[in-house]
Amino acid sequence: MTQASDDRSGESRGGLNRPPLPIPRALRDAAIAAAIAFGLFAVMVGLRTEVSPTGALVLRQRWAEVAMLCGIVFAGRLALTLWLGRRALRPTTAPGPWAVRLQQAGRFFAPALLAAALVLPIVSGGDRYLLDLGILVLTYVMLGWGLNIVVGLAGLLDLGYVAFYGIGAYSYALLSTHFGLSFWIGLPLAGIMAAFWGVLLGFPVLRLRGDYLAIVTLAFGEIIRVVLNNWVSLTGGPNGVSGIPRPSFFGLPFSMSGEPDTFAGFFGLEPSPSHRVIFLYYLILGLALLTNWVTIRLRRQPLGRAWEALREDEIACRALGINVTVTKLSAFALGAMFGGFAGAFFATRQAFVSPESFTFIESAIILAIVVLGGLGSQVGVAVAALVMIGGFELFRDLGEYRMLVFGGVMVVIMILRPRGLVGTRTPSVALGEKRAIGGDLVGEGRG
Amino acid sequence: MAYALQQLINGISLGMIYGLIAVGYTMVYGIIGMINFAHGDVFMIGAFIALITALLLSAGGMLDGPAAILLMLLISMAFTAFYGWTMERVAYRPLRGSFRLAPLITAIGLSIVLQNYVQVSQGARVKPMEALLPGGIEVMRDGGFVVQLSFTQMLIIGVTLAVLAVFTLLVTRTPLGRAMRACEQDRKMAALLGIDTDRTISLTFVIGAALAAVAGTMYLLRYGVIDFYIGFLAGVKAFTAAVLGGIGSLPGAVLGGLLIGLIETFWSAYFSVQYKDVAAFSILVLTLIFLPTGLLGRQEVEKV
């Protein structure tokens, strides 16, 4: 089996533009794929372990499903081979046809996206589901932009970003429930708290590079989650913190009573529950845009240039006298601060936080958004968040298969476009005219 | 004293399991420089296949004796290795030579796929299995406290040592092992000298998955309860072990696994069970601060 597959891989490498294969070869190829599928599915799908009423485990046989899956693999492989020849599933960093079109429309694309985000609450007419989805997507856009500072600009691979999100959320939750601080005071405090922890994490990892950095940040994320889960007297353990105050419109609460000192009463509007949702929507939109604005501005300043220089070549940075310690710590701190802001927003929106919201999978999803968007590309991150989170919601009907599809889509996008959905970057500094360059010309950073 | 001895036994048998998984991580990292995040889930699949084999055997009334365990081990190794091979072929090979983060994200995606695949195909409920090897031998008696070395623990230690011995022979004495080491040093040069690097990398994944299957089977025998989520934490711990021992170093992976197992067990025994993961990870962070390349890792030479 291995031998046969190696033959095929050898051919596929040279066969980029070959005409489609003859049908017998394609059939044989599909048959091999189906045989492999049978090997994979026979045990795991064909024999399902179930707990019987007596408590013992029994096996239920499901050969029809196995046959169906093998059939799907056979048909899929055959269709793919006949349709695309051997060109299928080759990774490319060259801009695809739609990417070129996107680039042509690029000047209008980002403003159009922004305009769409701005008018969504008005167009949707207060549709609760759409607004909630918008808030969710924007939260991830903001987290993606925050992590982009660390991973995309400074080139430090952070697998525990969710820790800062969690720290921000818990900071605000505890400050507001214990000391009655309002959202507008709690928000900066949560950001400062997260930034503080970012620096605290940054110090020990300054010497680490690449994958060592990745595993330490992952460990840090897990440590924070375990502590949140077990420090019952402070965080409430697995039960979390509930009763977090809802945000008010600069002191005017959103209430259904219509009194003069509520939002609806003050502006003479009909009290409606959608006011709060619309307010939350614009709040997260504003926070996300703040993140974006700070990032764009910083990229033009010495600090941002030092980040990008660090990503491209750390040794050269040292040689040129850039203070690597300050550069790395500031990237960690700023990224963490925006994570903390997002966390505070999350806490006030949910009115409840628990450690379950801050698992490793969240970090992985945020990192995936950054990488799928194309490291360092602001528009790319927004598009990736929209595709991943919006798409995830669209497939709500899939039920338990939804995560399966989600992971599969992640793999497929990565295989087809390893440099992300937006494959081009605009350099921060250029001699003469600024032109978009291919994403593969940008360094990835080794931590 | 007796209590500490018991913890030592428990820690070593847990560490052996981590070590077996860590070897898979470190091998793949050494040869293609990627963190195979889905490796923990391969371990989980190994445990499930072993469980299904055990149920098949018990349906045939043959579930007893060493032959049954050997059969579980072999079948689990074979099918899990097949999963490892397919993973590499479908998800990682197209990204060979791509930039570093791409395979990492693919691996995270694959990990999500495998977890949910098992959840969908086998159900989300915890699967209990009755002990195959009950009992043990009494090592020491100290007052009312009896130090026990259970047969399962003996099996774990024995099987792990045997598998690792075979594996060490494979890496140091066979043409395949030589090819693997050559690929690890310089893949392009190895290819120029006539080594089929694609095949070598495939086989690395196959061997890594087979070792993870051994770990999965041992885990099933020792703890008797598995579910679709066991792979994540075990995977993270094993990766921690690999990094602790110095990633890319095979003896380092086993040493790191043993250390993590011991730290975790002793911390749970003497301090608190809740914070055992924090202890393991803190030790990792501390080690890396003072020894940035792990215990047995080679110092990386920075080149301009």
C-alpha cells in the first residue's frame, strides 16, 4: 500500500498541468482510496461501543454506514481525479483568481466591509439572532487582531492567548460584583490586568524560541484555566461568577420600565430589549476598531517597525541595537491588553463567566483565524473570523457533526492556501511606491 | 516510606505511558520540525481500538490470558498506525516545505476532526471496561499500609521497556533507522543520497502512531475508563514531556515522560490533586528558563 501511494505521489509532483488521467487509472485510484477508507472506518464506525442497560459495554454493528462512507470516498476521489486531473489539492501561495479580483476591489473592500458592519443593526431591523451573531464574529475579529500583534507582527507564536481573554473577563467580573465598578472603569482595569499578566508571562519566555515558546504559552493558558477552576473562594470554581452587571449607556441603564433615568426614557424612545443588543454590537465594533487603529498606527512607528524587524530576523535586530526585551514584552503586553478588553466585554455581555469558556480550543480557534487570514493582514483576519465563526453558525443544523466539519474545513483551507485567505501583504515601509507582495515573502518569526 | 514507594510505582507506570506518546511527538518533530498536535488523539484512537478488540474477544469468549492482551495490542497498533499513515498522507504531505505555522494549524484542525469523529462514531459517553488483570503482588507492608505492585503496572512497565528496546534497535541498527536519522539531520542531503524521504517520513508517522497505540492500550488496561477527550490532556502532557527532555531526543522523551509522571503523582499524593497539572507545567516552565533546550536537547546553533 505504501509503495503504491509513493508511486502516485511521485507522479503528482510532476503532473501539475497534465491532462486528466484515463478512466481506468482513475477508477483504480478511487478504489485504493475506498480501501483505505474501509481500513479507517471498519473498526471505529463499523463497531460502536454502547453501554447496555445492565451497565456492561456491548458492540453494535453498523456495516451499512461503513459501506456508505466508503462509497462516498470512492465517488469523491473519482470525481476529484476526473475533474481536476492531478492538480487537485496542491497548496499554493499565488493569488487565486478570486484573490486577484479581491485585490482589484481591495481599495473598496475594507471600507465596504466596515460600512456593512456599521449598518448591520439598522438593516437587520433589530433581528436578535443576526445581531448576536454579529457580536460573536466581532469578538473573534477583535481577538484575532489582538493576537495578530503577537503572532503576525512580532512573530511570537502564542498558543495560550485565551488566558488573557479569561483574565480580562474574570477581572471585570470580580471587580464589578465585589466592588460595584461600572463597565467603563472595569474595562481599562481588565485590560491593564491582562497586560500585566502578559508581561509576567513574557519575562520567563524571553529566551525561548519557536516551539518552546509555543508550548510554554500553551502551558500558561492551561495553568490559568486550572487555577480559575480550582480557586473556588475567589472565582467560584466550575460554577463561575454570575450576576455580572449589564453595561449601561454611559450611566443610563437599559431597562424596560421607561423611567426618565433609563436609556429609552432619556431619549424618549419606546423601551425595547434590542436597544441593549444594538449597544453591545456597537461597543464591540468600537473596541475592535480601536484594536485595528492602534495596530495600524503602531506599524508606522518605531515600535511597530521593531516588531516586524524582530519577526524577520532577531539576530539582525540585536546587531542593530534594537532592545529585544522591550520589543517582545510590549508585543505581549499590547496583545494581552486587547485580549483583556475583549474578555471584559465578554463578561458583561454574558453576565456570567466560567472556566469552560477559556479552554485551549478557543486559543486554537483564534490562532487559526490569524493564520487563515494570513499572518499580519488586518482585512484577512476579519474575513477569516467571518468565514470561520459565521460559517460555524450557519451550519447549526449539522448538530454534532458541526465541529467535525469545522476541523475539516480548517485542514482543507490550510492545505489549499497555506499562506491564508489573503495571500498578499502591504509592506509597512517601502522605497518609493508601496506595492502588495506575496505572503510567502514575509518572515514567519521563530519566536 | 511505604507511601512514597507506592507513589514511585504509580508515577513510573504513568510516566511510561507519557513517555511512549512523547516518543511519537519527538520523532515527528525531529524529522520534519512540526508539532503534531493530533498525536494525542491518535493515542485516544489507539485506546478505542483496543477497547473494541477486547469487546470482540469477549463476545467470542476469548477474553482472558496474555494472548488476549497481546492481540489487543497488535490489532490496536495495526489500525492506529494506519490512521497515522493516512493523516500524514492526506494532511501533512501536501504542506511539506510550506511555512512553519501551516502544518501546525492543520494539525490542530486534525485534532478537532479526530476528537469529533470519535465522539460521533462512538458516542460521547464514558466507556468503562472491567479490569483484565486484577490483583497484584505485595511489595512491602508498613504498619497498615500495603505497597502493591499490580499486575497491570508490571505489564505496563514490561511492555513499555520491551517496545522501547525494539524501537531503539530499529532506530540504531536498521537501514530504516539510519534513513530516519539521516532525514533528521538534513532532509535535502538525504534525498540527494538516494533515501526515499517521503517513505521515511510516512514510516515515522506509522511508528509513532503504533507507539501511541501501545500507550492507549496500556492506558485502557490501567484506568479502565476512556472517552473521546482523553487524548487532549495526555497529548499536552506528553508534548510537555518531549520538550522537557529536549525535543528531538528519543531518550529525552522517555526521561521527560517519566519525570512528568513522577511529578504529577507525587504532587497529587503530597499536595493537591487539583493542581497536579499546574505542577507539571510549572516544572516545564522552570526547566526551560534554565535549560532552554530541555534536559537532553542539543544546543541550537544560531546561524545568520
